[in-house]
Amino acid sequence: MTVGAGSNPGAPTGLGVRPSRAPDPRRLTFLALALPAVAALALLIVVPLLFMVALSFRPDLRGELLSPFVPTLKHYEQVAETFSYWRLLGISAGMAAIVAFVATAAAFPLAYFLAFRAGRRAGLYLILLLVPFWTSYLLRVMAWKLMLGTEGVINSGLSSLGLIDEPLDALLYNRNAVVVTLIYVWIPFATLPILAVLGRIDIRLHDAAADLYSSPWQQFRRVTLPLAVPGLAAAFLMVFIPTVGEYVTPLLVGGTGGSMFGNIIQDFFVRAANWPLGAALSVIMLATTLVLVVVGLRIVKPRRLLGI
Amino acid sequence: MRSRPETLLRAAVVMCVMALIAACAAPGSSTSPTGGPATAGPATPGPTTAPATETPPDQVTGELLVLDWTGYDAADFWIDFKNKYANATATFEFGGSDADIYGKMKAGSQADVFHPYTGWLQFYVDEGMVEEIDTTKLKNWDKVPDSFKALGQFNGKQYFIPWDWGFSSILYRTDHIATVDSWSVLLDPKYKGHLSMWDDGPGAVTVSSYIHDYDETSITDAQLAAIKAEWTAQAPLNKTYWAAETDLIPLVQSDEVWAAYAWQGAYATLLGQGVPVAYANPKEGRNSWVGVYGIRKGTPNLDLALRFLDEKLADATSTNLPALYYYGSANSDVMGAITDASLKAAFGIDDPSILKTTNFTPNLTAEQRDAWTAMWTEVKAAQ
């Protein structure tokens, strides 16, 4: 945020230093520092993305992978004609919306606690929140298999309490299991952008609200919550976007009926050797997610989000 | 008040990014279809001019890259090569399915040797991705029955050498199902929630073809539509589809799955664990498949690759295949020497009628592959 401030101890730090007022060497330093990241992004994300788009117009996999070909729309036509793909895309977007909403809602109290109530122990609590990430994602999802399985923790717990005779089959291998697992996975991630925003709220606003006889609920409703909206929106999008294309979690806990759109894309690459069709599905998913995000931002009034 | 949460946040973001990288790396490394060879390519080309028999084994050097299925990298499955050629090495990269292996070879894998299965061989030949094999250089070639040799022959040339084989049939728990005499048990609503089909389009077409007596090599559009409807209705009956044998075995063991499409390796494993299971001889016949090894066209390690394939067929390696994985070997000397009762049962060695009614897996055309896999994806998407 304060580029080059360290080299000039006398200069005022903080947001007061505008890039436009910075002398040229600083701008060069900034460009030099940004270059590796920009180059890496271009090379590792933009180029493969273009390759994917090109692949989606390729008739089939025959011949050399980089050989020229006559572009065709047949894969897009095939997708357009297949209702079940669109239905699944809708289901995946719906699941992602539920996961993002619940994870964000559950993360908000956590972030609130860390920002305003945890005091000196906030660092420790934050580390505890992130402890699950020290282990593999696959292991954490496998752990949910142990929780939800027929002989899992929940079933054996309930049956030892005498509450059920037969194990509950409906816990694992369906979309509910996928949603529950994804919510669990995302809550710590969703906490971070909210915490970032809450941490920036001037605590004196609360004092001012109290001086003006607002109740704690009113303080929260009229001061904290509106100021937290950008963080909540960021958290929601951060969860929603990757979840639309999720495939590992449904593969492990979704079972036959729990597939998401990402799974059929994966199938066309790994189980069908039909990369062009898989690429076409990927392009469609990317476009749909973009449209949903743009529409979503319109609905929650981007100007208010960015104006803060 | 302002600076502290931000410092914490910065630390948190760093940790998250690290976690994300770790999370992405784990599944990606094994399944990424675009991932190139995970290990270094061939180092020193072997002496390609000298006949295989003339160089003393300890003077053969080089590094061979093998694209194989997980588990076959264990030294037990190439022990003859390892012992004989102490100064040559074999490294492995992995594919999770035939489509995956084909995709990796397509994407320019530098593997010298790769391991596809019957059904998925024609494309490699058609697209010039596989080297013709000079079988006169294979000392163990005579141990392979002619019927197996024929599976690797295209246009009168030997492109693949057969190595492992097995059945596909219905594995079932005898404490829940008295007997299974037809593939149609996999579609029986009576066992809703206790079935498990293999997650594979061509596999589903095969099962339907057996049940309805379709000609598997010329499925019509109408038949494919009927097959799609059949498996769409079947999908809710599954506990879950299975993708790897290691997914299926615990499901049967824990009594969650009572009947499943299965390879006999799963049957033999469960039998060994004392689980009450049987392996059906359906009236439509079992399915049988054969795994083969091919050499990548243009490999600089042709000589070493041939030596590797020859030692794959040698006795110690071939004995380990049925002994450890319960799969058949293409080495008929080894198969004839099997005495273990559960293995004999698994291969139907004492019951020649099983082999007589067995349906061998025909090779797919590229059109069939694309149509059948798309059919299966639509079945899964419709759930």
C-alpha cells in the first residue's frame, strides 16, 4: 500500500501517498515488482484459457494436439441440445449459491468475534481457525466420509443412544452431503475478507452510536452491518465462483446422485478422452459464472460496495 | 486498533494461499489431463543397434519411463527387469483410466512404455502412436498363448504384448443374495441402495448388450437411446458408482453394497478377508479384458523398452501378478502352475465352461468411444 515508503523514513506513511505523486523511479520499481506476477498470470492462466477456448472448437482429438484444424461449433451444438447438462449447471449454481450464503452467514459471527471481542487472543484464534488447512483438502473431505457413512460417527452415535435402529442411509452419497462438506470447507476462507472489512471499522463509530442512544442491535443493524457489506459480498463471491465448478468433493461424498457440473467436465477429460467437448462445457461454465456474478453485483448495487 | 487485525490478516492470507496451493496440488497432480510427464524423460538411449541377446545385462544402461496404473510401479511387477538389469532404471508415471492414459500419450507424454487395455487399442494404431514390436527379441514370447498374441495384432503386425487379464462379472454378497444368474441383477430395484455400477460408459453399454443380446460392435442409435434410458433409471439404485477397485472393496466389506459390477481382483481380495461373496457366472457370459503394453512410437529407448517388456513376461514377475493382485498373467507356464483354491476359482481354471461363454472386449472406434462416454455423462448429469 505504501510503495517505497521504507526507503524514505521521513515521508508520511499511509494512504496519503498517491501513486500519481510518486516520482518516476518508484513507478519503475512498482512495474518491476509487478512484472513477474503479471507474466506468471499471463503464462499460466491466460494462455491455457485461450488454449481451452481453441480446443472447444476442435472437431476431435485425432492428430497432433497443436496441429491446425477446421473450427467447428458441433460441441456447442451438442451441449445446447442436451437438456441434462443445462439442468446440472443450474443445480450446480444453486448449490454454490446455498454454500456461499450459508458459509458467509456462518463466517460473519466468527469474523465479528475476532475483530471486536477476541482482544489479545485474536491471533491465536485466527491460527486455530486456519489449522485445518495444514492438512490436505482430500483428507478433510475423507473425514466427512467417516462422519456421514453408514458406520460413521453420526450413525453409530445415534444408534448407541438408541435413537435409531437402522443406520441412516441418507447422510452420505447425495447432494446434501456435498453441500454440508463444502460449507465446512469454506467457512474459514469466508471469514478472512469479512475480518478485513470489520477490522477497518473505526470503533469510535460504535461509541458515537451509543452516545446517540442506539441499542446494541441498532448499532449492529445501522453501523456495523452496512460497513461490513463489501466484506460479505467478497466472501460470498470467493466461495460461489470456485464452487460452481467443484468436482473433487462430489466425487468423494456425492455418490451416483451427487454429481456437479465440474464432474461431467472432468469426465470428458479423464474418463472419455473427449477434450473438445469438455473444453466447450468449461467455456460455457466460465461464461455462466461470469454472467451470474455480474448480475449479482448489479442486484447488490456495486456503487455502494465500491464507494466505501 | 487498525494495524493489528491487518497484520493478522496478512499472515492469514499467506497461510490460506499456502493451503490452497497444497489443496490444488493434491488432486491435480494425479488427475490433470494436461499434466506432462511427472518425472524426467529418457536419459541415456540404450544401444539400439545390437540385438537384445548380445549385450551382457550389466552393461545395459538407461532410464525407462513407464506410464502405468497406480500400483503396478511396485517392484514385484517388474522384478525380473530390476534384478537382471542392475544398471538400468525404470521410473513410473500414472494414469487413472484408459481415457486418462490415452490423453496423456496424446498430450505428448515421453513415456517409453504404456499400459492400455483391450477396447482402447485401436486409436493408438490408427494415430501412429505405437511402435511395432519385433517379437523375435522377446525370449519369453513363446509362453504367451496365440489367442492372447492376437489381441495385440493390428493389420498383421504385433503392436502390443499382452500382460494381464481378468474377468468382469457381478460380485455379490451371499448373505443377502442367494444366487445371481444374470447381469440384470445390476438393474434390479429390489436391491435399491445396495448396488454399485462401474463408473464407465463403455462398461454400461457392454452390460446392456449382454442382457438384451445386442451386437456390441454395432450398437444402433435406437439401442444407445434405450441403453441410456436403462441406466438413467438404474442410477438411483446405486449406493454409489465406483471408479477404482479400492473404492468398491470397502463398500462390499462394510455390507453397504450387495451386488456390483466388479473385476475378479475385488472378489479374490474380499474372499481372502472372509467376506461372504461370490462371483457370478451369468447366463449371458462373463466379460473378459486383457491389459497390454505398447511402446511409444519414436522412443529413443526402443531396445531398453523391449527388454522391459520381455522381463514383464518372465516367470517371477508373472507369478506375482496372480499371487498379489489376483489377475491372470499372459505367461501360460505360470497360470498352469497355480494351485491356490481361491485363485483357481477366481480364474475359473477348474471350470472350462466359464471361459467358453466369456465375452471378450472388442475394440472401440473413436465414434463409439465418444458416443458411449457422452451417453454415460448424460446419465450422470440427469441425476
